[in-house]
Amino acid sequence: MTAARDEAREIRVVLDRSALESYLSGHVHVGEVITEVADDAIVGIPATTLLAAHIGALGNEHAKALLRLLVAAEGVVVLDLGAVEAARIAGTVPLVGGDLARAHAVWAANVHRALYLTAEPHEVKSVVPPENVLAIPADDI
């Protein structure tokens, strides 16, 4: 994949922390979504969401390896949190109970008009348009 190709593709899906937790638990939903969109679009992982997943993976080498594989996958990009993004995301933080990772993911999904992939759709019902929330099971039964 070339950088030019990445720039030509839009972010169509944003993963939240619960989606990453699902992925780290071995559920197939995140991989299925990435496979569905990877040829035509990009899956975004907000930097703060990735940070939260790494914090949850402390001491778990397998989970850390899975995160490294995920962010290296074709069609997946980590969405930066620079000075401009931080200023823009700040207004979303109070709307999600102070959860920085969720605020970054919500903001990114809304800005890119992307699907918000989550196992916790109830947490974003007032901040992401319902038609943009793609709920995945919290666990596979």
C-alpha cells in the first residue's frame, strides 16, 4: 500500500476501546470489519483509544502483540492527537463522562462521518448518530 493510496481513501470506520477489547479477547468482529473495508477505505484507531488498549494489555505479551499486528495491518491507521485535534475534541469530553479515549473516538467518527464500531452502543447514543453506530457483541456465545 502506498501513501498516495492511503490519502485517496477515506476513514470509514473508527474503533473505540470496547472494540479493541473485543479484538484482544479473540472475537472476530473487528477483523471482519477491517476485511470488509480495507480495499476501499480506512479503519481509524484514535491514539487515545490505542493508549487505553495498551494500558489494559500491560503484562499481557499476547495482547500487546495483537495490538502491534492490528496497527500494522493494511487499511488501518492510528489517528493522531495533536494540538489542533486536542482543542477540537475537548468539547466532546464532558459529553462522554470525561472518558478521553471515548471522546477521541466519538469526535473522529463524527468528523469523518464514519461508522463507530463498539461493543458499548449505549454509551454513545446521544453523541453519535444512531445510523453511524455499528454494534458488535460484547462477547461471543
